[in-house]
Amino acid sequence: KTQYETHKLIELRFDPVHREHFGNYSCVAKNLADSTYATASLLIQFQPVYTGPNTNIVTTIP
């Protein structure tokens, strides 16, 4: 009996990762015998960004 095995790793890389990359990603593998799929969620943690009024502007009255 002959057996052939292969162990290949397929990667999806983000270098660098950005906030816009969050979401669900799916991988589908097919051959003549069958198909299979897997889904993964990518969550990204980041520091909050202040979007209020600009407090760096200084106005002087003569």
C-alpha cells in the first residue's frame, strides 16, 4: 500500500495590519473527491482616536 501525505500551510498575512482588515475570512479547499472550507474572524484592537475639536489652536486678541 502506498500512502502520500502532504502538509502545506497556506497563510494570509497583513504586514502591517490596519483597522480596515477586520472582518470574516474564508478558505476553500477542493479536489476531485471533495471540498471543505473554514471561516475565521479577524478582530483588531487599537487605541481610540480623539476626533473632537482641535485644541492646539491659540487665538490672541490685541
